[in-house]
Amino acid sequence: MDKQTDAAERRHDRHYRRIWDHILWLVKLVVWLRHKDFRAEPAPPLEGPYLVLPNHANAYDQFFVGCSFPKRHMYYVVSEHAFRQKLVSFLMRTLFAPISRTKGSADASAVRGILRVLRRGVSVCLFPEGNRSWDGRTAPLHPATGKLIKLARVPVMTYRITGGYLADPRWAHTLRKGPIRAGVVNVYSPEELAKLSPEEITARIEADLAVDPEANTLPYPGRRLAEGLEEALFLCPKCGRIGALHGRDRTLTCDCGLRAEYREDGRLAGDIPFASIPEWDAWQQNQLRELGHKPDFSLSDADAELRELGEGHAVTVLARGRLTLDRTGLTVEGRSVPLDHMQDPSLCHFGQGETMMFTAGGKAYELLFPRPKKVQPPSIRKYQLLLLDLLEVRREAGEGRA
């Protein structure tokens, strides 16, 4: 990097440090207006740059983290998808200048951006799960987390947020009232991390960030508690159908007559074989896996849209119509994307709902079900889970590569 570029980036850092000093009060106000029972423990003082790794279950997690670091500006790593929302992109670039990461791909540019910022002496916040939790449990971390930490050679802070999921489930249409607590769990020095393998580092971080909503006993009251739950739970345990569940008010029902109540403590009640969302989700993922192993399986929904993502956050609509997934790949109204060379897809929740991001043949794609605001689309999550299983089977069999 030449001196002129380095000087420009350091001016950039000073500019955003001043902005952070002036808008911290606004961040705290926004968090309080949305979640009044929120408390963040101050982070321990630490000289020099560091990497902050929080769990991710709430749409406002980045603001929660910021409340623990009132005097330390840092850059956040966010999904590329957010940059294509004009107003949000403008605000992010103006106020925070986050590092962009393309989900569903091995985004080397994001890694380079993180390391470049750390080398300049500025801290970075990265959510190593890569996605908000669907059932409140902390998801497995991105497999490259340990390798990134080894490359960074800076102190690492693990940061755990509890109650964030129960106050704002990813699938929900409404917020709930209840306590959210956040703070640093551990601080790891570069010397300590240098003695560990990438796998050992990842295991320690997973242990620090582990959250399980099934241990909760506190109420998180709100309105229409079960609405949107069919995005997360899409397979009925009574009739075995996919896509026949509907959430309304506090109840998830199926066309076959099944009824499940979502309680204020986040657990389930009714004539169902599961007491919680994690239990139901574990069962339906096993069922999906069995479906994906059938040679003639096919899954389909109407009114999907396939897009190609280009440079500068450009979007090109490739096809609109019926989506079909089988063992060869996915197709939208005649436009097919084969499994060959496809990388593991990832889901992104932003603005218009869930979208699936993935790369195949060196190109980046987005798949979604555009719908009016009050119309619940089919669950796109079931397609992502099936694709993950299919790609894993192909890797194990030595077919193609992901």
C-alpha cells in the first residue's frame, strides 16, 4: 500500500472516530426506545486494536456491542445485502463505514478489509456465526473463524448477548418486552492464541458465546407472538406436510388440525411432540435430510425471484416464477443453477424479509420470494437447509466442489 493511500485511510479512521463520539447518545437512545430493559456491561480497557466477536440473535446486536465500548470506535462487518437498501446504505456509509461481506461465498475481500483495518490500529467487530439465530441457540461458528484470528494477531474479546432472541426472534413480526443483557465474556491475548490451533480457538469462542433459550424462565410478553413462526418451522409433525403451517396471534396451526401455542417464555404448548422451537427444528431438519437422500425428491413454490449480484452492489433479475429444487440444482422459471461448484448458501434477513445468498460458477446470486408487507411468503429456509445437505452429500461422494 502506498503512503498516499495509507494517509487517506487514517484520515478516514479519524473522521469516523469523531462521528462515533458524537452519535453514541443517539445509539443508546435508539436501543432504549426499542428494548427498554437492556443493560450492557462496560468492556475492559485495552490498548491497541482488537477483534470483538459477539453472538448474533437480534437485529440490534451491533448497537448492543457499541454500548459496551463508548470510548472506542470500531468498524463492523455487515452483509453486502444491506448496501443495496438505499437509505440504510447511505446511513451506514455516513455514520459507520462498515466492512462489506457477501454471504454464501468465501469473501476474501472482507478478510483483507478486516486485516487492513486492524493493521492501522482500529478495532473490528465480527459476528462469527455469520447469521442471526433461528431458534435462539448460538449457531456453529464459520469454519474459518480460527484461521482469521491466527492471521489477525491481535487480542480477541468474546461478547455474549442473552435475551436478544426472545425479545426479537428472527422470524417474528413483532417485538417482545423482556430483559436483554450483554457484556464481554473473555479476553484472549495474541500470545495465548498463538499456542492454540484454529480449531481450538473456534471451540473456545463457541463455548463463550453459547446461549440456549430453553433455559429461560422469564416472560417476554408481546402481541401476535406466533406470527411469522412458519418461516422457521415449516414441517408439520402431525401430517408431515411442508408449507401447511400458519402463525396467527399466539398460535401455529396446520391445515390438518394441529395447534401449537407459543408462550411468553419462548416455549411451545399444545398437542405436539415438542416443547420448544429447537426440539421441533432438530426434528424437521432430520426429516429434510431424509427427503434430500431420495433420488426423485423435488420441492417447489410459486412466485420466486432469482437475481445475480454484480460489482458495486448492482442487481440483475434473471428470472421470476416457480422455484424448483431437486438433486441437480435449483430452477426458477427455466433458469437453472446447478449444484456443481455451488458454495454453501446463507440466509439474510433485511427489510423485505429473508433472502438466500449463494455463489456458483464464480457468480453471486440471491433468491427470494417478493411479497407485499402483510403477506407471509413460503419459507425460503427449507431450501437453504436442503441445499446444505445436498452439497454435503456431494462433497462426501467427491462430486463437484462447494
